[in-house]
Amino acid sequence: MIAALSGKLIASSPLQAVLDVNGIGFELTIPLSTSRALGASGSATTLFVQSVFTRAGLSLYGFATAEEKVTFNRLTEVKGIGPKAALSLLSRFSPQEIAAVITESRLETLESVPGIGPKRASMLLGKLKASEPERTGSLPYLEDAVAALVSLGLTRGDALARLDRVPSRDQLSLNELLTRALKAAKSAE
């Protein structure tokens, strides 16, 4: 499974990027938020990747942050919400805004996204609200951080151990926390 790709950005459009990784060009479908974060053609780029297998074949979805990837995966776990609908949501809202919409049960906000509609919006809201973990303690997104590290190949125990070693973790964003957890692991090796 491909978790991330680092290479040279060959080409990009609002919803696609082509990344050259050691002579192999990977075409990734991306949300608008990632498109805005990309540099110019030829620049060094790293994208978090989610592989999706369908009858039509393999599709790669790229994200500027691990937080976007985790949100994409949570959205696509809901029956009836495919990658296209998840990208529409991520193109319109940040992961934090999506979490707030779910927490505050703002159905009309979800309905306003192209490709979602009232039926999908209520299904999405119901499933994600019901599956939200209990958020207690000083680190409200601990489960998101653990899920992101597990998606990169760690066991849940290893992910929790790495997160425990990050100093001042309750003052960091999810992206900063993941970056420091991964760097701390490399320096410990």
C-alpha cells in the first residue's frame, strides 16, 4: 500500500497532480485545498496517498496533510459516500470545519455541497456522529493521530507509544503532532 509519495511535481490542475518519483509519474486526484498548497511545476512535493481499488481499477488520491487523508477515509467509510463526494467536501471545507459541521449537526451545510444532497447528508451526519470517539482529556484528536499513524503501517501500540514521546503534544495541531511523532521515531532509530 502506498502511504505517501515524495518527488517532483510535473503537472497539476485544480483536481489532479502528477508527481515524478524516481522516473515514475504518479497521477493523483486531489481536493482543491491540496491544489492550493502545491508549489509550481518542478518543485519538490510530498503528498499523503490513499489507494482506492474499484472495478474500474486503481485510483490514487493525494493530500497535502495527514489530517485531510484521515478525514477522506472517515468520509468514504460511510456507505453511499464515495471518493468523489469526499473530495467535494474536502475541496469546500477543511478537516476541522467538517468535524465542526458533524459535531454541530449542520445538515444544511452538508446538503449545500455538490453531489451530497439531503439523503446523503443525513446519512453522513448520522453515521459520523454515531462513530465519533469519546473525546476526553487534553488531546481531542488522539484517535485521529493514531489512525493516521496506523495507516502509515504502525501498530496501534507503536502509534500510541510514539505519540506519548512527543513533548507538549496538547499544544500542537494534528499535522504538527504527526510530523513530530514521525521525526522522533527516526531520531530514535
